[in-house]
Amino acid sequence: MQAKGLFRENILLEVFDHESGIYYKSLIQEVNETDIAVGIPMKEGKQLLLRYAERYFFRIFLVDALYSFHSTVLGEKSCGQVSLYLLSWPDKIERSQRRRYYRFVYTFDADYWVLNGDSPTSLESQVADQEPLPAVVVNLSGGGLAFVTEKRFSPETLLALRFYLQNDWQEDQEVLLKGRITRVEPLKHGKIRYYRYGVEFLELDERTRDEIIRFIFFMFRQRLR
């Protein structure tokens, strides 16, 4: 597979550390003719220092699939106060099917409503006269999310979900969307039983999806600082 055109700035990239056996996360910062510049890989606040001239295994998550490749560290450079590693262009890239959207582990509060089947009216109209129920979102992607609540629901239950995105472009942006429960996982904390639900977004317009993905990249960059 041709490497040119596959890489773009702000794409999530992971590098495998053979010593620890785990993946560290970074972002592609620059795509140049002779190299690819990436931020210092991080994992739970710990940096992975890449060695000059050493070959590493990388993978990137794109909309259609997971792409993996080997690349050699060519050197380092500074971009303002940020240090970047320069990677060689890969000779070969492997493509494999994977979850369509990268899932970002992030916890925040949300509201939801249970919908009574499909309705031709807008979501705003369907929830206007109902009190929302509280939930805690534990991960988010461009295609869905997972949340935890004490309420019990069955798979295929339709929901309206509301949460807020904060990023460089617009603060406190409200997102109201429709979703369907695809997975149910019972949890127990002491004597209290909770349920973790996997939710697939439905009828999501591309503008809202782009805003969610942009927010995920923004939050990921914040963690690398």
C-alpha cells in the first residue's frame, strides 16, 4: 500500500515499546517529503524516548481500518517548545479491519432520555417534556460511546444523549444526538449495582461527528502536554 496520502497531521499514532510490551500514544505533527514528525509518545504521563537509528513498530487508526508499519528514527527537531521525532517513510504498510473510530477513554457527565421507538419529530421535540436522566460517560469515539448508570435497559433501546464539548474552537458546545444500546455489562460497587452500556450513534450528521473527533484530538493533545 502506498504511504503517500495516508498520513496527515493530527492523526493518532501508537508505537510499540518492546521492553515494556505496551503501546505508547502520540500524534503526527508534520508530514514532510523526507520524514514524518511526531510528538513524544506518552503512556499514563510517562514518556517513551525513541532511540536514533532504531526501527520501531507503529500503528495508526483511520476511519476505514487499522494501518501498521515499521519506521526508523531519523533524528529530532524542535517546533517552538515542543520536541518532535523524525521518522522515515515506511516501505510497507499493512491494513487490517478494526473498529471504525478510535475510542478515547475520557470521563464526563451526560444526560439521556429513553425514546419510544422511531419518531419523525426532532430529538428536541421528543425530549422537550421529559426530565433527563444522569449518566457518566467513560469513553467516546466518532461512532459511539460507553456510559455508566444505575438504570437497567435492554440492548436495542433507543436513547437521546446530551453532553458538552469544550475545545479550542468553541466552549460549552451542546451536542444532542440519537443512539442505540448495543452492549450491556453489569457492574457492582459494594452493594450498588451499575450498568455499563455501549452505545452506537444513529443518524449523526457529519458536522457533529467531525466536532466530536476534533474534541477527541484536542483532549488527547492536552494529555501530551
